Amino acid sequence: AQVRDVHSVLRLHPCVMDCRDFRWCRFLWVLRFAICAPLGVSGVKRSADLMEDEDSLVRLSMGGFPLSKCDRPAYMAAHPEAKDTKFPHTGYQRDDYCGSMSQDAGSHYVCVDLPSDLTNSGKTYSPFWTTTGQARSPEMAATWPKPGPWCICMWAFARMHVAHPEFLDLIDCNATNYWVVPNYDLEKSDECLALQALCSHCSLRYTSTRESVRLKCASTHEHCPISGDDSCTSSSGCDA
């Protein structure tokens, strides 16, 4: 029988198979976030915001505003010594946005301003990489992304924040992706503490346009421990 309306589509549960197999679902495919995500289709990440998923073309900051660039080219233009021909752009799509995508297993959603220093031989590098232990020496770090804006893994930030709370000052709130907030798990101490710190640093509890963000920020005070462990508890991987 021909499917005549959205309600019929939902009653038939087309999304447990493939919306594209149904004539009317073809027209509704552009609305897949509204139809499929609430039904928990495999491959669509669920959240409290049922009309969206991480692959949405709408990019928002944690405050609910249009996501700003994690603008590496602008930084290099102002700081010629940090010109980085190996890593000229950042973000999963290398478009200088910490954009959210389900394919990005590391969730590189946090924009940080990598600090600058010089090796003994005078090469520019960021001590961020040596402080976190990801680079074993300044010379090795000089081959990694140079100073300036860079999108790092949100799970890595949660782990690093416990050991290095000073990293919070490197965060660009307007260029850090909204999906950091719903994806951090308040039952995991490092993630809870990282979110609590971001909520405070970026004033999200009072300035976010999204009620879900304000409420989750408020709930960190009930869920977060006084201190967290320094291990990364996410299964998504922790390298920045």
C-alpha cells in the first residue's frame, strides 16, 4: 500500500530498515534526523537533541552560536615564525573548523591555542606536545603542529585537564564544538570535571542559548567528584 503521510511512515518503522526503500521516505530523506534518529537507527548517534546528530550541516559552538573558525591561517599570517607547511589547516576536514562528524572517532571538537617556544636549535615548536607527553622532546614536537589554533580530541582534553588544568586558558570557547557538551559522560570523573571546567570558563551555565547545555552544566556540581583520576576513560582514543 502507498504510504500517504509522515505518521504512516512512522507506524511502518521504515527507519529500522532503510528509508530509501520507501517511496515517500525518499522525499523525507532530508528530514532523516527528525525521523530516524529518535528511533535509534544504527549509525545515527542519539542525544537529547533528537532533531540533530553530529553530521548535521549546522555547526554550533558550546554556547549555541554559529561555530567560529579555529583559524590557523589567520594566526600564521600574523605570526610568520609559526608558518606550518606540514599542518597548514586543522579540523577533521582540514577546513579550520572543529566540526563534528560521526566518522571522527577521536572527536576533535576542542579548539586550543597551542603555545609557542623554541628548541635549542632555534626551531619553533609548541610545548603543548611535550607537556602532554605526546612528543618525547622539543625536537620531536617541532615536527608536529606548530603553535596556533588546533582542534584536539575532546577525550584527550578531559584526560589532560586533570593533570594540567592550566590548559583551560588555551581554549577558544567560540570555536569549540557544541557536541562536546552532550557527549561528555557525567558518570566518568575526568569527563565530568572537564565539562565543569568548560562550563565555568566559557560561562555556559548563564550564556548558552540552549537550555540542555545550561542544565547539564548545572548538573556537573551534583555529579563531579572533588578530584578525578588521570586516565582517559573513553574508548574513543585519547591522542590529540
